[in-house]
Amino acid sequence: MIREATEKDRPVWMELRRLVYTDCTDAFHHEDINIWLRDPDKECFMAEMDGAVAGFLEASLRNVVDGCLSSPVGYVEGICVFPQFRGRGISRALISAAEQWMKKKGCTEMGSDAELQNEEAIRYHRALGFEESYRVVQFRKNLK
């Protein structure tokens, strides 16, 4: 079963976020979840199996997504299924729920990303119907 996340999901939501966003602090996750819960352009979906949360997907609307031609674009910000639940179609169900939400929000395209060196994530995206738009290394510089 796929459903929208609620405040009651915060503990398991934090646990899943720690697996995806490994460089972020718990304080960051806590505040970010607060934003996800109140922003109408963001949605977190929880997958349940055997009475437990098995995984999640965070989706948002973006005005611009590299490789996409429309706006807004639905974007998969993060997705994770606990290892013990993998291989049961949960990711596909989460993606399907996100697609439906994005269509209701007026999107005709969906974007996502993966680290260049994360071949498993790249294969995963392709298996879910995504096509690679291009590869890039982004840079930043502090302005003083």
C-alpha cells in the first residue's frame, strides 16, 4: 500500500532519509521534514508491506529540470526501500504514486538524478523507465 506521509511517520522517515542523504544531520532532516509536511509542491509517499513501512519516495515540483522541456516538472528528490523489502516491486509502486501526483499537479515530465559513480542507481532508474538526459559535474564558488 502506498500512502502520503504524515507527522506520525517522522521516526521511520528520518531513518529512511539517513540512508539516502548520508551527509545531512538529524537537525537538517527534522527541519526538512517540517517543510515537506506543509509545502503543497512537495509530497512524501510511504510504502507499507506486512504492517510496516518498507520505503519512501520524496517528490517535488521544480520550475526547471535539466533535460526537460516543460514546466513545472515533477522531480524524485529521494527514494529508498529498506533492504529486507527490496525485490518486491515497491519502488515501481512508489514511482507510480509519484507519477499520478505529478500529473494532478500539471506535470508532463518527471526528472530524477543519481551520482555519476552510482551505477546501481543508474541501472535502477533505467529499469523504472527513466532515460538518461546527460552527465555533468556541477561546480560552485563562494562569492566574497
